[in-house]
Amino acid sequence: MDKLTSCTASELARRIRMREVSAEAVVEAFLERIAEVNPVINAVVQLAPDALDRARQADRDLAQGLLHGPLHGVPFTVKDVFDVAELPTTVGLEARRWERAREDAVAVLRWRQAGAILLGKTNCPPGGSGSDTENLLYGRTLNPHDLTRTPGGSSGGEAAIIAAQGSPLGLGSDSSGGLRVPAHFCGVATLKPTVGRVPNTGAYNHRGGLTDVRTQIGPLARSVMDLALSWSLLCGPDFIDAGVVPMPIGEPASVSLSDLHVAYFTSDPASPASAETVDVVGAAAQALARAGVHLEPARPQDFVRNGRGISDAYAEIASLRGQDVVELYDAWDSYRSFCLQFLRAYDAILCPVSPQPAPPFRAMDRKRFDYTVPFSLLGWPVVVVPAGRSKEGLPIGVQIAARPWREEVALALGSAVERELGKF
């Protein structure tokens, strides 16, 4: 039997459904892989004690003709900001070590209802937010491509364990780049959906609704196909998170690449990208052109600089009063409107995820998020897909942002890059 942990989530779902392999064998293989790699990278901080029991039940159900959903028997992990019934949601804080959740977060529950089996929870920065995945409770998570480098944050534990083949599918969150930067640093794929797609209910410090218009929950995986398989299962109102909109979901297979017009830029003057990053984004643009996409070099004026200014002001919002708050939101709305006008001519934007590949620990600064923060402010859907490597062998991803509610376009473009350039 080939190595199960090298399979994508889509491959595992198909093989379990066709009874080529049991869910128990798959879950057991990933638990063994976690036992092998986790002492080195320190990504998984809690294991689900019932994973094998649930896998055996999934096999019994399938033998009786009961298929729970498209993720039947597929293992997954979640960032330790999501509630899981009977497990603590510590978010890396000692004070929360014994606070066990009473029920699953909505996103966790939806994947479980689709048949997925939880393996465990992964490390995150203290409180669930930060640029390095390190805390006093569980320690530091290492990048599996180079143990001296950061996996990024805030979903660094998820990205690291998926890159190390300890999990085929993960659940993380993104307010400024918390899914996208770790995916870029660790060489995995991710989707940050349009804000308002997925309920934040049951995720620590993810308020949802009108007071949290930047944070979105999304999947991480080793292929774009896995993102397409899993992300839509998370979507739709739960009648608790008031910010969720019941919008239709498109299919990537329905997208005609030859009908798409994509703007691309390889660097921004306010945050120059490394030469290797420029080359990788350029290679991704060429890959899309070969696939029939219409490419044009273009970017919104002052894209990074204006995004950084609004983000910096937003970080101080608690100290702002009266007219200052009004001016912040006016500037934010103007930025959103200006960028939407740019998209009149394009279906998507291709650009870097971060100016450089993964840096050493404690070398993170705000510039590492210069290319992700603008899309958080805009609320648009974004796919990150690995597209190359640095001379040191570090992964370099590209970011593909589509119009609001058009995740299928970003996924189709990401899949084309992956298909043309191959896996990294």
C-alpha cells in the first residue's frame, strides 16, 4: 500500500468511499505520522481521544451504505482557537488550560457532519493572534522546511503539520494574513473566503458580525482541489453570527479560464519583494497565460501604502474618539471603493503573499503582512498556492484575489497555477 499520509484529502475521500482503504487505516497512519514529526516541529498540542473510535464507526456506517458526506473518513486538524466538545480551547494561554468546551465550533461541526474525523488541535500565538506561532503554554512551532525558520502566524501550527504530512486538511483563521502567510511560509494551499461566508461562532476572540469585518475562517490543505472540496461545507448562516450572508456558491469547474482577465504585479514600491519572489510571481503569471488567461501588469495605486495606513489606524481604534473614528471608517470605505473600481476591468489579482520567504524566528515584522492586509481590509476571497522555492529550498507562494463572493474564480486560477507549475 502506498503511503497514506502523502495522499491529498480528495484522494483519501475517494479511496475511502470506494472502499480501497478503511477510515481506520487512514486515521491510524496520520496519528503515527504525528507521533513521528511532532516531537520535532511541535505543531499538534492536543489529540482527539476518540479519533480511532470515530474512524471505526465511519467504516461500519459505510459498510451499511451510509455515507456521511464528501469528507467521510477524512482526518483533519484545527487551530486551537476553535471549540471542540470536551477539549480545552487554550489559544496558547495557561489561564485557559482547563476550560473545556461544551460543544463544537460551527465550522468544526460542519466538517464533522460531512464525515471528517478530528485528529487534534494545533498550536497558535497567545490569544490566537500573532506573527510567530509560539506561546508559554506549548512552546514554539517550527517550520518543517527549515527548523530555524518560523511557520508564521497565526495559523502556523496548522500549516506546519499539513506541510509535514501529519494532517491532510486543516481549519484556521485569518484577520491580516493568519491563513495566507503560514501557507506561504510552509508551502501549502489555503483559501480565505469572502468576509461573511463562514460563521465565526465558537471561535475564540472571533466575534463575527459587524464588529469583526476582517476575520474569516478557512481551510488549509496540500492541494487546491482539497480547498474546493472542503471550503463550501463551512459556509452559510448559523443564525447566530449576524454577519453571515446566504450567498450562492459557484463551482470552479464552471469557470472558463479563457474568459478571465487578471491583473498581476510582482512587487509594490512601498514594500519591495525579493528577487526570488518576483521571479515566482512572474512564473505564475506565465503559467496562467499558458492556461489561456488574459494577463495584464497592473495594480491599484498605492495599494500597500494605503492599506498599511488604514490597518495601523484600525489597530488604535480603541483609543480613538468621535470624529477620528468617523474619519477612519471613511478612509476605509474609500479604499474599498477605489479597489472595487479597479476590479471593473479584471476578474482577479495575482501578486506576492509576502515580500520574502519564511524568516528566522523573531525576525517577523509588519512588512511580512503588507500584501495580505489589504485584502483583509477589502474582504475579498483569496487563494494562496505554492508556486516555487528560494535558493535555500524555502517555499514561495502566490496570492490570487477574486471579486467578492467569487471564490470559484480564485480556486480555478489557483488550480491552473498548480497544474502548470506542478507541486512544490
